[in-house]
Amino acid sequence: MRFDFATSIDRRQYPSQKWQRYASDVLPLWVADMDFASPPAIVDALSERVAHGVFGYGRTPDSLRRTLCEWSQQHYRWPIEPGWQLWLPGVVPALHLASLALTEPGDGVLTVTPIYPPFLKVAERTGRLAQTARLAEPVSDGEGWRLDREALEAAITPETRLLLWCHPHNPTGRVWHHDELAIIADLAERHDLIVVSDELHCDLILEGERHRPLAAAFPDLAKRIITLWAPSKTFNTAGLTCACAVVPDGSLRRRLQEAIRGLVPDVNVLGLLAAEVAYREGEPWRQALLDVLRNNRACLGEHVAQWPGVGYREPESTYLAWLDLREAGLGESPQRALLERAKVALSDGADFGWPGFVRLNFGTSTAQLQQALKRLDTVLGRS
């Protein structure tokens, strides 16, 4: 079956964070929201469900739980159970709920920067102590972004209780190697930490082997790992607010489940349906999407190669590129400079804990991406 990733879809006709945050002459490549229509199977299923006309309180269907188990076994070789699943209205709420449920006021919540901005708000919003450690930057003739064990261990204090981990990594696109995950596992065990592993981009691996969940790689640590999954990034269903926390340990799962009560609504019925269809029927579309993203990544790389002073390591996963513009001559805020001078909206690295960087979303039609890159050429390219 052929899928259409080439047609540009007008997204301004409906309220959209991505397309209506900036002026109409700006091309938005910022928030992690692709411009592709979701798989036809999802659209058809939602149309049929909407035609039913009744949208009362729903429940998580057993068929969805079984479907996710099958997806996990097939794609990650991790045999999870239906009872391990807590379905929630989004990964970001799950991060905050984990902090509320599993720590006390004043406890430390640790994360590694640069990182998806909501990670940096969890401690503040839940009355906990914010703690961070920095990744090791790429070296010019060697490795890319790396986990810095010494920096991470130095950031751990007696107050540290929770580690928020991102696997694969947003924004650098790193797919963590087993030895790097082993560092996380070792530190969690020695310092008695609970790890929330946000694996939202795990189905968008562009290079290398299939995704290996942290909890699958280290099953002895199941009592201290919460894995967060969602179809939202892979199948572009973020607005349907549906995610799953996979929690093998019964005690940990009950603590999280109790924290949920009364704080967040049940997952909406359309989101649950979309998730089930995505995991049951979405694989052909996902494979086609990966080909498009690899092509777009190559297109981006060709342009970046002509941008002096711009640091870039090709992402191994996701549709997000992390660009170092500290030497590009754009002042304190490269994001603002490119918005004003090129009319292209990117995500500001300062929001990720690293000023001077920007994140670029290449999950859009190739034609639209090329148009945006040509605009950036006028500011970043060789004169």
C-alpha cells in the first residue's frame, strides 16, 4: 500500500499550537508535531466511531492491552502483561504524577540535559528539588553526544529519589547503547533511585538495531522502572492525549495508580481507539514514514554542510535535529534571530537547558522542509 507523505496539509484552518503560535508568514519547524495525516486505518476507525454519536465515559479495552503486549513482544522482544499497563492522558502528565506519587516534598528529581523542556519543570511544579547533569558534548573528530557517568553520579545527592530518563533521546536523537543504559541501571541500584524512562520516540529508530526498553534490558530492576510509551509521535496522534505507563512491579504500579485518582481524567475514547488501531494496523505506515524521515534527514544534512559555524550530529532516531549555533554569529538567541531574519520557527535550546542551540523538526513534507531550509540558507549559508 502506498501512503501520501508528499501533500502539504493546511493546518491553519483548525486551532494548532504549531501553526498558529507565530505569524502566517513563518514556517514552523519547532514543536514535535509532524505535518503528516495519521495512518488511514486510524482515520477510518475514528470516522466510524464518531458516526456512532455517543461519547460517554469509556474504559480501556482488553483488546488494547493485548495489542500493546503483542507490539512489545514483536518490536522489542519484551513480554509484558496486560496488568502492567496504566493508560494515561499523556506522557507529560505521567512525569508529574510519578513525581507526586513516588517522592516527597524536598526530594530530588534528576534529569540529564539537554532535555525535552517539560522534564525541567517537573520538580518545580511538584514541590521537589530540581537536579540536572549535563551530557558530554560531541568531539570534533570522534563520538557524538554521550552520557557522562562522572557528571551524572556527581549530581546525585542523598535527596535524589527520581531519575527522569529519555530513551531514545530528545533532542539529540541519540539511541543509547547497552553500556550507557548499564550506567543508568547501576546508578539506580546503588543510589536507590526510581527511573521513569520516557520512550516516546522508540518506534522512530532511523539507524541501527531495534529499540530495547530499559526495563527489558535490565529485568532485575523492574521494581524501580516505569516505562512510558505512546502512539502520539510515531503515528501523529498527540492531540488525542493517550499514553501508557508500563509498570511491572505491583507495589510501584499501585502507588502510581493511587496518585492518578482525581488529578487527571480518564483517557478519552477516541485516543484509546486510535492507540489500538495504531499498534494493530500501523506497521506498514510506520515503515513508509521511516523512509520519508531518512530522506528528509539527508536533505537537512546537505544544507547544514553549507552552514559554517553550525555544529550538527545526525540523529539516530526521531524527526528532530539538534543544532549548535553558538559559533554561527547570531547573538545570544539564535532561535530569535532565525525567526526574525529567515521567518523559520525553531525550538530554543535555552528551553532544553542549553542556550545557543536550536531544535529543528524535519517531520514535514519534503517540499515544505526544503522551503524552510532555503530560508535558513539565506542567514546561515556561505555568502
